[in-house]
Amino acid sequence: MATLWFTCVKSVSRPRLSLICFPYAGGGVRTYQTWGNQLPSEVEVYAAQLPGRERRLLEEPFTNLFTLINEIKGAIVPLLDRQFAFFGHSMGAKIGFELARSLSRERGVEPIHLFVSGCRAPHLINPDSPIYNLPEAEFMEKLRHLNGTPREVLGNPEMMNLLFPLLRADFEIAETYTFSPGPRLSCPITAFGGLQDTEVTSDQLDSWSELTNGRFSRVMLPGDHFFVNNAHPWLLNMIARELRRNQKIIEPQSAQKSQKELFSDSL
């Protein structure tokens, strides 16, 4: 199933679980295009298709996390007819976390696992100054330092003119986000980090453990802040292991309560 907001990058005939992936700043569906190859055969993979990029390039990008999540909540309902897990890198980790909190609070449903990557725990104070509103040259230099935008793209003025509004909007989402205390999630959380990442430390990843009553684990992988682009074989191996570890994935499908049923009374 494909929708305006979600692209199916791995379709299976009898899925038992949906892994729903959220992008980092400036990222999109392409990051997750090949992920299905290394995940369990019963897992269907979706990538969020947010406004302002790829096939939604001409749409205005969002600049506020909670406004974005309010839109995603309505769009995600068709994907919740089975168990689901969330993965998000950097900005995407914040989207996945706050979406999980919102679904838990308002609908009484949660992902069976939350995978967060390259993102300090959201209740920690951000020690860095925001960059989304810097002058163009300074903003460009920060992008080079982060190493998430290909050099050939940074060196192409026409392409950067197209990308600047999206990148600024995405950084504004991440940098103006404010955590509000609330009940812990019940689902397990796995936090991934890059061994050479100078943006997010292992201690900052460990603090995700304070946001769930479920199991927590931290995994460090080779690479800098954008290790997700180069270390994905190891990353996917760990995701597959955690999904198999969760016994719900191997329950008979007939015994699973449809998540969509839980929404039906309020739609």
C-alpha cells in the first residue's frame, strides 16, 4: 500500500509487521529504498514521504514538529492494521518518538519497538546554538561539517537553491522542538550511534532509557553522524534481531488484534 505520506519500499504478500521509517533533515525515501532486503520476510517496510522533497518537492515543508505529527497521525492509520515499529534517524528519531507518545496518549496503541538513531535523548538540553536561521554561507559551512549532504550537491548552486528551504525547515523542526514531560512509553527502545559521531555521545544516547518502561539497548556502529548511510548492513542486522526477539512478531496472525479496529470508533 502506498499513500501520499508513506511509500512502501518493501511489499510482502502476508505482512505481520510494518517498519515505518522517518528521515533525517533533508532526507527522504531514498535513504530506506533497499532496507527490505535484510529484514525478516514478514516485515513490510514504509518510508515517510514528507512535504518539500522528492515527489512532494513543490509542497511547503513543515517547520514545527507537532504540526507535522498532527498531519502524520491521520495519514498513518491505514498502516496500523497490524503490528508496527518505528525507526528514525536524527530529526526522524524525534518524529518517531513524539508520534509514538501521541498514539499512546490518544489511542492507547504503541509501536512494538522504537528504533532511534543519531539523536540525543529529547529531554536533554541541546548545548548547540541553532543553525537553521544562519546566513547562507555559515549555514552551508555547518552542512559541510555535518557531512550529511553529498559534496557534489553542496558544490551545485542550482541544486542547493532548491534544497536550502527544505534544509532550513527541517533544521527548524529539530532545533525548535521542546520536550514536555509525560508518561514513559511501554515499548522497547534501541538507540544507535556512530563511533565517530561528534554530534551525539554515547551518554546522550543512553538517556533514551529514561523514556521507556520497556527494554533498552544502545548499539554503536562505525561512522560519523550519518553512519546510517554507510553502516546500514550492521544496522539492519540489529533491527532484524530485535524484531525477532520480540515474540509478538511470530504470533499467528489470527491471534493479533488489528490496530485499525482500535481507531474505528473515533474516525
